[in-house]
Amino acid sequence: MQTQMKGLLAGSGVTGDAALQGSYSVIAGLIARQSFMNALSDTFVVSAAIIAFVLPLMFLLSKKRVEQERKRQQARYAHMMQ
């Protein structure tokens, strides 16, 4: 692949070491772009797994416990609301 890039750059008028460095730069850019896409894909998979794990837990919370906690928090921070 590197020789093909060097050949394309040489055909465009770039000579010698500049063509070699240019081909390295193009390949490095391609690798960086692919790495970024792989990172996004991995992040999506991890986020989906976390959501798939947490979502059922939300439905297991009883409404009674949520209301009790809400009242407790309101009593705790009532002085700040006045």
C-alpha cells in the first residue's frame, strides 16, 4: 500500500523523500480515522450494555420506596427552598 501511495504522489509531481513522507502521512491519517471509528463503535456497544443492564433495575424499584425517598429528600432540603 505504501508503494502505491508513493507512486500516486510521485505521479502528482512529488519527488523522492517527500513522496515517501506523504505516503506515510496518508496511511497514518487512514489509521487514525479507522481507530476513531472503532472507538465510537466500542463506546456504543458498552453504552448499550449498560443501558440494557440498568433499565430492568429501574422497573424493579417500587413506587413506594421512591416516594419515601422523595419525602426524605424534601424534608432534608426544605430549608433551602424557603
